[in-house]
Amino acid sequence: MNINTQFRLYTPIDLTDILELSILAWEPVFAAWLRILGPQLYPVAIYPDWRKGQREEVEKIVADEKMITWVAVVDSMVTGFVTIELNDTTKIAEVQLLAVHPAHQNHGIGTELNLLALQKMKDAGMRMAVLGTGGDEGHAPARRSYEKAGYTGLPLVRYYKEL
């Protein structure tokens, strides 16, 4: 990990940075989905404009009062973030979003964000943490980060068919 990395709670001033880095970080995912689904299914199954849809989804999630978001900062630049949701009834917490700017990937920031989130979940009395990710090559870095943080993957498949 970069020794200059600091972690702090998200504030609305971070939104522009988070939106920009999320687009860069998830671009390989959407490219993989396009290759897998093809040009006919992709715009129907995902978003007609994935960048717009992704920005809207990220903005909605980090603004939700039920969510807690932390950011990773290196040299005053937001380089990553993680958003979690705590369920006090079930005692199950869920990672809703996690992204690291591509220029800062493979430096342990994603793993540190995962470990921070897990510790905060534990501190809040949660009994289990869950998250979802893709099995495509675009999600491979995310899967490595989750496995480093100790998550156990459950293979699932979602099918699409053009009608």
C-alpha cells in the first residue's frame, strides 16, 4: 500500500472525484460485458449509455442516508472509495460499491478499503458481510481484492437472451 494513503469519511465535496474515478475504474467491466453480451443485448441488459447510468447509480447510492462511504486519499487526490449498508435487524452488512482509480490500482488500496469496511461492520455489531461482483475478466481485480480481504465467493450465473 502507498504509505501516503489516508482514509476518511466521504463528504459531498468528494462526489465529482468519485464519479470520475468510478467511470475509469468500471470501464473494463462494461467493455467485458459488451464483448460477452454482444451489441444487440448489451444496451438492453445494461444501460443504453453506461457512463450516464453509472454516474446516476453511484450518485444515488452515496447520497442515500442508509449508506456509509469512506474514501482513500493519496496526495490530496481521492483514489478510491467503498460504500456499505448496515442492516441492524439481520446483522448483515453489504458492500454496495468499491472502486479504485486505475492509476492507483495494484497498490493495496482496494484491499485496505475492504479491510476498513469489514472493521467498521464488525464495530457496528454486524455478524456477516456480503457483496456481489462479476465473474468476467473486467471484475478480476475486484475479485482478487475481495479474496485478499477474506471473502468466500459463491459462484452464480445470470443468463440473458434476446427476444
